[in-house]
Amino acid sequence: MAPDSKSSENTLQAICYKRGSLQLLDQRKLPLETVYLPIQDATDGWNAIRDMVVRGAPAIAIAAALALAVEVANIKDFNGTVGEAASFLEMKLDYLVSSRPTAVNLSDAATKLKEIISKAVSSATVPENVFLTFIEAAEVMLEDDVASNKAIGSYGANFLQQQQKNPMRFSVLTHCNTGSLATAGYGTALGVIRALHAKGVLERAYCTETRPFNQGSRLTAFELVHEKIPATLIADSAAAALMKEGRVSAVIVGADRVASNGDTANKIGTYSLALCAMYHHIPFYVAAPLSSIDLSLSSGQEIIIEERSAKELLNTRGGLGEQVAASGISVWNPAFDVTPANLIAGIITEKGVITKSGDAFDIKDFVKKVGCNSSV
């Protein structure tokens, strides 16, 4: 049994936390086993993120922050000064950011937490004050993520209904996993699908298997079945045929990083879906919190793309099972690709939907108007 999390009402929880204790659902074992791993410090958190125990851009940011929060909550005797406590936290945050480079949420969270730490130093009288401020900030991140996801779901469902020719019944294709298992709860792209289902307008959700780690077949399918949402699993290579048959009304995916021009990095295979959607005149949407937007990048060409182990392609079960590929074959295994902004119809956030002015997104103007700070 996993511990209760004060942040989420969802049955499916990737992150189970109470002060001083963190357990992460080992998503490598789903859907066959439900195993929670105890996370005691930043090193455990780094390994869990790198090894894909926890994944999904929002979830890894929160898991990293909470791993460090648990570590400092359980420190018995810290012999340093207030300033040294702050330096300790900042060093650990830098270490955690190195676990996976593509998702901006992780580095964005670290930057915001460092700002909070810096402010705490000026008023703290003992190191424990700095640690407590950090713990409370990490806990707020956990709570805010669920509220943010539900807002994304609501905005997305309403917007899609307004855009569809038949707003009462339509089907959505999604890629990878963007639900409760990829966030603190509810989900981003899958959150929109949940909201559509709750409104009674979703005819069917289609999910890709999402090779080579199979987040779609193992995780998204697991969530859709659990929530009793009408759904069908397809091979990644079947998406174009499905669209050609007229069975897809819209495509909705998540994002690990969105550049200021709207270029979006997401799970490998997203770019292919966007190209297919454009050819078949199907709208392609990105659903992501504003923390996934990186205004410091002018385009997707500046996004660092993580490359994963060759074993994920050479072996079954995303590298965890037996070898099935020919020995000696070389492997190229990027974890993400970048979808150009011109293929994206809209970006669904917790503050509303970013649409194009003419042929281009003005994301900086949108962020300015809603009064939120994305990564800069």
C-alpha cells in the first residue's frame, strides 16, 4: 500500500508524499505490477528520474523537489550556517537537474526554488528555517500541479468543443503518457481527454504504444482502462491509417519543452503524428503547463534532445527484457523530437489556450497578459 498524498484525489498516483516520506510508483513495472519505491534523499530521486521510475515533465520536477525535501526533513544535525544550508540545497538542486536535460519543468522548478531559498536566508536565524521554507515550497508545488492540470483539462475540453464541427461526439488521439502517472495527478493532454469524457462528448480516445519504452501501451492504456474511458490502443505506425479512415477528430499531446516561437519537444514520434495530422487536415494541439514554456529559447533548434540507452531498442520491455535485435547493429535512440510550431494549432495551458495571430504564436505576449513567469 502506498501512503496517502495530501495533494491528490486521484486513485492513480505516481507520487505519494507526506512530510518526511516519499514513495514513487515504479512505472517500469506497470501494468503487471504495482510497486512503490521509497525515496530517502536527492540521490534516490536522481536515480528514479534517470532510470524512468518516474517520468513525465511535471512529475519529474515535483519528484526531484520532494526527494530533496525528504532528505532535509530527516537531517538530524546540520552543523553549518544559514548560508551553508542554502548552498547545500542549491548544490543538490543542480545535481537533480542533471538527471534528464530535455524537460524544462525540472530546471524551471530548481530556479524558482533557489529564489525562495535566497529570500529565506535574509530572515532565517537557524539553518532549520531555510530547510523548512524549502520543504513548504516543494509541498506547494505538489498541490499546485493538480489544480493546474484540472484547469488545462477544462480549458482544453471547452476549446475543442468550440472548434469541432460536431461538438457533441468526437475522438482524440494521444501519444506517450500525460496523465496522473506523468504529473502529480489528473494529467495534461490526458487531462483534456478526462474532461471531454466527463462532459459526455468523447466518443473514443486512441493511444499509441509509444515505442521503444511503451509508455502508451503500459501507462496510458492502464489509466484509460482504470478510468473506464472508451479507448483503443494502436501501434505507432498505425496512426496515419487511422487518420485516413476519418476516425480522429483531433490530436492532443503533452510537452517537455516549448520554445518561445511554439516549437515543441515531446516524446519521439510526436513530430510524425503532427505531419500526419497536417496532411489529413486534423488539428494538432499541445497541452502543457506554462512551466513547460522556455522563453529563453527562440526556437526548437536550441532544445537539447536526450538520447537513451541502445538497450531500449535492442531488448524487450524498453530494455528490461531479453535481446530481440541482431547483435552488432548500431542504434540511434533519441527520447524526444521537436514539432515545428507551424504544425501546431494551439497550446493548451492552465491559463487558457494560446492560438496563433496570423501564422505565428505570440507566446511572450500571452505569458505577459496572464501574468505568469515561465522559464527565462
